[in-house]
Amino acid sequence: MIKHNKILVPTDCSDQSTEAIRRAGVLAEKFGAEVHLLYVMEPSMYFEMDMVAIPPLDEVDHTVQKGVLKRIKAQVKLFDFKLIVHIKESIGDPSRSICQFAESLPADLIVIGRHSEKSMFAHMLMGSFVERVVAHAPCSVLVTVPHSLTGSEKS
């Protein structure tokens, strides 16, 4: 199972991705693997400059990256094991970027947190982000389920 000693955890800094990192850390300790944390950023939106007054796009990108780094640092501080952080800009579907990054790393395993179910209509139109990662991953994928979906939280 663990050949390259690398576990990839895509993060959006949510509680679900924090749980995925925790579980990846347990596996990494057991198998002597590295945990690579990946945040995929979507590129800034482009507007016709004569229609909207916005700062130059490089300033917008820099501000967005600073915010991402702040959230990732806060998430990393929750753990007492080493996390190797990668931030990648994605054009198109972020799930494909995750799979391409996993292949280039190369990762032995992707650990990804599943978010609460969206509406049936939204799921039929767009599918699940996690399903797309599983469908295109170059390695095994462990999907962590939020406590609210497992019934472990009492109402």
C-alpha cells in the first residue's frame, strides 16, 4: 500500500478536511509516511477594467494567497506532526488538479473529507467533488465521513 511514503490530503480548511488530516497523521505514523497538504486555489476572476473599479489582479491574488496561508497555518497548528504544505492554482475542475498533483508527487494515498450531502438536484447536476477525485485518482482514496453523517453526534 505505502510505496512512496506520501499521503496527500486536499484541504479547504473546513472541519471535514481537519478530520482528514488527523486520520492521515495516524496512518503516516503507522507507515512512516509524509503527509502532504494541498490547497487548490481558483484563479482570480477577470473583469473589464472600464466597467468595474478593482485593484490590479496581482494585488487581489496576493491578498487571497495571504488569506489562504493564514487559514492553513491555523489548521496546521492543530497537529503535532509535520505537514508539507502545497498551494496550487487550478484552472478548471479542482478535483482534476488534486489527482494530477497526486500523480506527480507521487502519492500512495489521498485522504479526503466528505462534506454534508447537498440537495439531490445539485448532486444530479454537478455530482460530488469527492466522487470525481475517486474516479480520477492515480492511487487509493480514503474518504472520511463527518460525524453528523455517521450518527455519532446526539441531537
